[in-house]
Amino acid sequence: MLSRGSTARYFLIVTKRLWLGWRAWRSYRASFWLGIIGDLAWMLFTIIFFSSIYAHAGNIGGWPWPDVLMLIGTAHIINGLYTALFEANVKQLSTGIKSGNLDRWLTYPVDTQLLLTFGRINLRGFLTALLGVGITLYALKLAAFEPRLWHIMNYVLLLVGAVAVWLAAAFFIETLAFFLVNIEILRALQNEFYSYAAYPSAIYPSWVWKLVFTVLIPVLWMANIPAGALRDPEKAIWWILFPPLLAMLSRKAFLVALRHYQSAGG
Amino acid sequence: MRLLAIARSTASLSWREATAYRFNFAMSFLVIAIPFLLQVFLWRAVFSGRSEVAGYSLSQMIVYYVLALFLFDFVHPTILYDVSEDIKSGELSVHLLRPLPYPIWAFAVRLGSQAVYLAVVAVTVGGGALLLGWAGYLSAGDFSLAGLLRFVVVFLAAWLLGLLLSLAASFAVFFTEDAAGLSKLVSFVFPLLSGSLIPLDMLPGWIKNICYYLPFRWLVYEPIRVYTGQQPLAPTILALLGWVIVTAAIVWLLWRVGIVRFTAVGG
């Protein structure tokens, strides 16, 4: 499977698929610009939502405004990167199972999971991520906090980890399509959860809830944990062990499900 | 009468289709319950050490969100993917041969599938309200029978408007190649401008002014104020019916212009 192929060959396949994805995007320009407006509206409204609360309450669970702004920026970076690189690809698994296209992909001389991970790109996601970087930098300035290189390195590492967590969780959900056929509701549930990414961890009443929303439903991964690396890197860095673990579990689940797969297509 | 009978059968078939996927049906409780739990956590933290925020107590805020949660899924305008797929794939040409006008068919399908969801939401929200009462966040005084009756009336009118707005958004696919962008735009704009994300009176003045000219506030914020008695029922119903007429005209116009542009290729 994945480990057997040469790295150069896989790199070539990924690059080629990204190039084809870029060309496919150009067919949907109207949707692209509407999506950009949607992303900007989402960002603006998240900021308005929290700033309205701060205008009336002053703080949320002891969190000052710049820290929440940092969460908003971080959530947008993670969401943008996932949308740009993986969202459209991963979704193909469940549709492939339903339509029977998976049968064809399985005959390709390349790892199927890799094929379903890279290829289509969504440029809109990169813009969302860029805006997220801008908000995070502004939040740091507002907080008069200058992170050291060590903080930034941890932050970037945990950002990558968060995208990996999202990808692994999405793959896990898509894998359930082998058994459930229709997984739209689970996908909706995942997206719904992640829209609460910018809620500060201080709102959770106990550590049990925090653990649930970090490990079982990884909402806290989508902003709080990476952003925590900017403030307290020593404490946050241990979480970096979680994404590879989840990716391994997700991979295992995919392979087990594949072993039991009986074609559904006609 | 015949059209009504066909529309009723279509709605009934949609109900059966929606309950066919039992796992999805069961999971839809979680889609409602967990985000609501996070909202309760958030406002609990906001009210920590305070008895009032912007004129609301914690229990009033929770009642607001209970009702907003109930309303949201029925009134928020969304792209009806059946409709957008029919237009994009050319399947619409088959519907054009059928006796029931397509807009009425699409309306009936949505109504049928949402009727199932209404049962799910009513059970989840009702159960959630009981749990919140048990946890001490709500008391019997937070609910009134007269308020609930007023709410049911205004909810039905808001539901009708929401369905028509969804139909209008879906017919926009005649003019854009892909509905995902438009869908995302609507889904992000609506929660804030309708008051389902936060009560409109907590927003900055300039947004409140924008909301004044849009139909969205009549779908969530005003119906909740009707429940609490802050807004009279009759003018709210009149405003909703006014928007229903305007939106129905837009749906008709989009359909008439869209169907002229529509092309289906292949067999």
C-alpha cells in the first residue's frame, strides 16, 4: 500500500492532481466569488457576535477580547487550510461507494486513501486562511504580546496537527459510508461542531467536558489547542501526539472497512 | 383540488423517505442538542458573576435560544439540493412533463421532509427544556400557555416564508453554475441577521438598521418577541404575510426567467 510506492512517484501524482484541481476550479468562478463573500461574512459575523457579547459583558469566563480574537483567527486558518486542500477530496469516498466509482479507484496502481486525500483544491480556502493569519496577527498586536520563535514553531506545528485531526476525523466519518450508505448527517454534525471552534475553552464547566470536546468531538482542536501554544507552549505541545494517533486509527478503520467492502455500484 | 391532492401525496412520500434512513434520523437529535449545549455553556460563562446582560437574565437568554433553536431549521433559507441538482443535471425536463407545476412540487417535497424534522426538533427542544429546568436554568415561570399559542401561529407564518425564501435561493441556480457558494453565503448571513445567533438588540446600531429592511428578523427575532409579549401578534403576522407575497412574486419571476434559460441535453 502507501509505504511500498516511491516517494518521488507519489509526489508527482499529488502535484499532477493539484494541477488538475486548479484547472477544474476555473470552471466555477461565480460560485468561487460567492463563496469568498460567504467566507468574509462568516468571519465578520463571528467577530460581531463576540464583540457584541464583549460590549455588554466585558469578558467571557475571564478571557479578554484579544484572546478570543486570536481563537477566531486560528479557527479560520485551520478551516481555510482544510477547505483548500482536503474537503472536496475526502467527500469522494462516500459518493464513490454509493455510485460504485470506488471499484474503479481500487484498480488504480496507487494507494486509494492517498488518491482520496489530494487532488481537488479550493482556492477560496487559502484566502480564508490568509484572513485568519491577519486576524491572529492583529489580535497579538492588540494583546501587546510578542511571541518568541519557540511559540511560533509550536503554534504552526499544532495548526498542522489540527488540520490532520480534521482530515482524520473526516475520513473516519466517510469510512462509515461502507456500512451506513448515507452519512450526510454525520458530515453536517462535524461541520456544525467546528463552527463553535472559536468558543473559548473556559466555557466548558469541567475537565471532563474539555476532554470530550478535545478527543471524542475535537472542537477544541480547531482553535483553542493551537492558540494555546502561543501563550503556553510547554503545556500545549504534548497534544501533538494526538493527530498521528487519530490518523493511524482512521487509516486502520479505512483498511478494515475496505476488506469488508462489497461493490454497491451497477 | 387535484393539484392539492398531488401536492399532499408528494409531501407524504417525502415524509416516508426522510424516516427511511433511521440512523440519520436518530443522529439529527445530536445535530440539535450538542450545539445548543455549547450555547448554554457559553452564556453560562458570560453570566458568571452577573445577574443581567443587556437586559436579559440567564434564564431569559436560555428561553430565547430554546425558541431560536426550534425556529431556525424551519425558517432559515437554504438551497434545496433536489432542486439545484434537477436544474444542473437536466432532470428538471422530466418534471416539466408532469401535471404538477415544479415550484409546487418542490414546495411540497420540502414541506414533507421538514414535517418529520419538526417532530424531531419538538421532542429534542422539549426534552432539552425539561433537562434545563431540572438543572435549574429554567423555571415554570419562563413558559406561558398564551405565549406558546401566539408562538405557534407566528411560527406557521414564518415557516411559510422560510420555505419560499429557500425556493427563491434554489432557483438562483438557473443563473449560477454551482449552488455551494450561494448556499454558504446564505447560511452565514442568516444566523446573525435573523437574531438566531444573538438577540438583535445586542448588536451594534448599524447592523440593527440593516436588519430592519430585511425579512430575516421576522423569521426568528420577532416571533420570539411575540412569545415573550414584547411584540404584538397581529402586526407580526401582517408583516410576515407581506414578505410572503413579495417572496412568492420573486419565486415566480425567477422560475419564469430561469425556465427560459434552462437547457437539458442527452436522454
